[in-house]
Amino acid sequence: MPALAHHTVTAPNIHSAQVQLPGWPATLYLQTSPEYLMKRLIAAGSGDIYQIAHVFRGCEQSRQHNAEFTLIEWYRCGLSMQQLIDEVELLAGILLELPREATSERLRYAQAFERELGCDPLVASDAELRQLALAHGLEARLTERCARDELLDWLMGSTVGPRLGAQGLCFVHHYPASQAALARLDADDPRCALRFELYYRGVELANGFEELADPIEQRRRFELDQAERGRAGAPVPAIDEALIAALASGLPPVSGVALGFDRLLMLRTGADNLSAVLPFTLERA
């Protein structure tokens, strides 16, 4: 897949790098994930597909983040979310050289919050989530400004996630529907989406979906993203009409996942900072 493309994600919490090539009239984007392009290939009949890709995201510099990083991303036609979790569990166990007898944990998103914070995130009020965030260290001025999903993201990233996977792989699944712009909703509980993340030793390693195939619903979600970005004063990318057209042409039942290779390597080597496994971080490039 190309690193440069005409469109990028609309997700409010992901920030893309714009590129203006001399001699090319349109703004291009360094890709935050090859997902849109890979789905277009699947809709065209490629079948199962994978890529090891360099991707780029802004506003993500920390011990576990670098603006440029490597994803192993793959899609499996006909697999459900749970079947893809089984596959990720096998691959991650091999790559991390976990003992064959090592056990893994699978928690619904609500179960993880209830265990670590004593809170059901599907029914808690915004005020209750603000109090939790404040109690766990989010600055008061930010707590008051955050929307519901921003509060949930902060609580997961700062408190719940770092406590997961201490003894082995931990899969968190059935995220709130509002946090799965590209995933199908669970027919048995439409409050939840068929999305999962993998945690190991408190580090998020993978993010996967049972993919949404409805072009009308996908457009609606993209439009909600655009509105949220507009309210936040962030750049508002155009909707990727090529992806919408691909979905309209027919996307087969498929599940996909992106696994962070650099983080996996960091954990595999026992390092606690990406700079230990990246020869050129952004600061050194």
C-alpha cells in the first residue's frame, strides 16, 4: 500500500500529516494505517490480505509512541471477531515467546472498567466519568472540557489499560458503539461494537474489528467524526469516497487487526521505551 494517499482517517483522536508535493495540485496525507486501501482491495476480490507498513501519526510522542512506526495489519475473510482473537493470540504468543502453557484473559470492555474502576462505562453518567477522571489525575480544566468518549479514552489509557495483561495476554472486546467508527455493532447488544484490543504488561499491542460493510452507516459515522473535529477546531479531512464506493460494491464478511510491531519488539526485548528498539526516533532522525 502507498504511504501517501489522497484521503486519511476522520477519527477525532488521530492526527494525520499533510504533504504538498511540488508539481502535484492536491494535498496528500501520510497514512495513519493502510486500512482504507486494504479494504478497497478486499472489496475488489483480493481475499485475505496483509501488510507490514510504516505509518505516521501526529500528537503521539511518548515512551510508547513515535510519530512514525510499523504496523502488521491483516484481514481475514469469513472470520468473526472471536476467531480473529484466537489467531492474534496464537501469533502474539509465538512472537513474544510466551510459554505454551501461558494463559490469556478475555474481558468485555465493561468488565475491565468494573474490575479496575468499579464503574460500568455503558451506563455511567458523564458526571460520574468526570469524577473518576478527576480522581485518577486528569486536570480539572481538562476534565470539564472532555466529551464522554474522551473521558473513557483517558481512563482506559491512563488507568485501566496499564493494569491489564500483567500475567499474560489480555483481550478487551465489545467496546462502546461510539468508539468503533469502522466496526460492526453487536446484534445482541447494539450498545457495543465488535472491536477488540490486545494488552500485554499494560501496553496496548493490537486493535481489531469485525468490519463494517454498510456504506450508508459508514458515511454517517464519518460525518459524525467530521462534526466532532470541527467542534474541536481540528482540521476536517474529506470523506474517502473511494472507500465508500468500495463498500457499496460489496465488502465480504471480514475481520481485521493492526498489531504494533515496535511495541511488540520493545516488550520482547524487555525494554520499557520505544527508543531502545528504534534506531531513529523522530528526535534522532
